[in-house]
Amino acid sequence: MEIIIIKEPIKRKELAEMAKKQFGDIIKAVVDVKKEIMAIGPELHSDGEVFLEEKENSKREYIWGINLYPEQEDLIEFDSVINLKPSLGNRSRDVEDPEIKEKIYKIVNNLII
């Protein structure tokens, strides 16, 4: 599946169709919390990170990896190796800063309807 940059809202149903083509019930995504955009569909979160850096001039410190489960009530899972950012105080695959986490929720909820 190709990586797609999402800047305008898409329907959750569309996202579910994309997920079926990739891993079944899950699709990987990376979110740029500064530009409030996301890239969906990379095989690895790191591929999405590089894609946003190259296509949108995103900076690593603003890019966070998530997994999306479009057919589940809890859409977002915070689990990605790219979230390991010790220099920024994030020492796990989760997003530890509650403000960043809340920003990701807001962006995803604005872009997936």
C-alpha cells in the first residue's frame, strides 16, 4: 500500500478499507503535531516518518507513530519505535507527554470522521 498524507478529513469507513489491504484490522500512521497532518499506510512507522520529512518538511521532534483500528471504539494505539525520543524525554514506545498525546487525539479526531 502506498503512503497517503491526510490533510483533509476522511471517513472511518475509508480507513477501514485501507486497513484491510494492509494488515487487516490495523493501519499504521504517523502524526505531525506541529503541521496537524498525518501519513497513513506505511509498512513501518519509520517509513512514514521519512515520508513526512521528505514530502512535507516535517521535523522528527514533531512526528509520532500510532496504530489505528478503524473498526474498534478505541481507534488509536500509541505504540511505535519512532516514539523513543530520549532527548525529548520520551523513553518508551508510548507517547508519555499528556499534552502531545491530547494533541494527537485532536488531530486524528479532526482528520478521521
